[in-house]
Amino acid sequence: MTISNISFAQDQKSCVIALHCSLGSGRQWAKLTDALGPAYRVIAPDISGYGGNRGTLDLPLTLADEVAFLRDRIDQAAGPIHLVGHSYGGAIAFKMATASPIASRVRSLTLIEPVLPTLLKENAADRRLHDLFAQLARNVSVDLSRGMSIEAIDRFMSYWNGSGPAERLPVEVQLRMIERVNKLAYDFTAALAEGNVTAAAAAIKAPTLLFSGGLSPYMTQRIVGRLASIIEDAEAHHLPAAGHMLPLTHARQINPQIAAHIARADDLAGATLASGAGPDGWVVDQELGPAPT
């Protein structure tokens, strides 16, 4: 590679693709965008069925379908890509990083309690957590088929509250959720259809940052713990007082960590490109506490 090519690659602006949770929208990442500043271009699309995409007729049934649906937005990203995903958006980000046209361009990966329940199905000790989630999916789908939108939302939110206190949602938030709630059945279907998660995770080479909350459902805490043990040199943070919505409730704590992770990945890529050598390893920083095992 010539010096001019190296300079061009180093000067190329990295792009951050941030994917939100079910019943949310890309607006979830406004504070992260501020934390990253002008050095990065942030693309925070609305996942199919949510935000500006509520009117979608052909809804995805697999994570691969979700990635394909977002292709127009993804194609706007030039050069290296940093993926950030929360909950169901974390599952889509995982798919992008492991089996998608942009996988080879992923420079870093940040997953915040990704919904990858089949990872637990592969482990006999954790299978019950998968089965309980599958039962939740069936119950919510039955509610939706009967037109019981409020009951479906209550059941869904009760699960994701984990061991945290129940919060009464403002009326306007409930109304927005009712408009989007039918997409939940598709999200459950896609998450529960994803196979070979362990093998896919083991193949990840991009620097990976993981977050979990101590008040979240134990299923997602275990998913993060399992991913931390599988992905080479993954960095894991566990926030004991946080729940599943920690990208919103604990943005001040985690956004600087995400920004630093992305910057380190860019620095590492620049050093590797300049020297022609591979990284010596990834330093694990667990100042927020160890991930559950």
C-alpha cells in the first residue's frame, strides 16, 4: 500500500450506525450523537415497523430480512463502520457484524443487552431462560391476534422491567406504542429464528464492547455474559443499578465509554494500517463492574 493510500484511509470519516430497541425509534440515540461529536457521522435509522417506517407492508421475519430492509440507509455509510445496537437493535447489529455485506467493514461493535435468545438455547443450563422468552412471545402474539394491544404492551413491558420498579407510562407514550405494537410479533419471530449464534460470535474479530444492567431480565444479562466469554477480547460492563433501558436511563455513564471504544478502534486501525502489523491484544476495562457469568 502506498503512503497516499494510507493517508486517504486514515482521513476517511468513520460512520456510526446505531440501532434502537423494539417500540422505539432512531431518536433514542440523540445523546450518543452529541457525545460522539462532529468527528463521526451517525446514522440512526428507524427499524422496520417503527418511527417513520410504521407503514411498512412487508415486515421482516428474520434478522437477515431486517438488515436487508435497512440497506438503503446502510449504503449511505462510506468507509469503516462502527455498529451500536440495543436490545432488538443489538440483535440486528450482531447480524450486520457477522453475516452481512458490510461485515468486513465493521471496525467496532457495541452491544447493549442484545436479544439473542437462541444463544441460551444452545446451552442446557440456560435453556429455561430461552423457553420463558419463547413463552412470552407466544403470549404477546396471542394478545395481538385478539386485538388486545394494551394487554400485549403491559405483558411486554412487565417482562423488560425485570427486577426494576414498574413505571407508569405517559399517555402519549402508550399511544405511540399502540401504533407500533403489532411489529412485536415479527421481532419475536426474527430473534427466535436466529441460529448458530455461538459460532457467529466466536468469529467476531472487531473490538467488541458489551453492556448489561443488574435490574434487567436475567435472560439478557446471561446473553451478555455468554457473549463476553465467547467473543475474543470482548470488553464487558455491568451496571448493577441499571435496567434494560440503560441507553436512556444511564446515557451519562455509558456514552463516554462507547465514544472511547470507537475512538480506540479507530486509533488501533490507524496504527495497524501504518505499521502493517496486527494488534497485540485488546485491553479490558471493567471499571463499571464485571459482567455476570
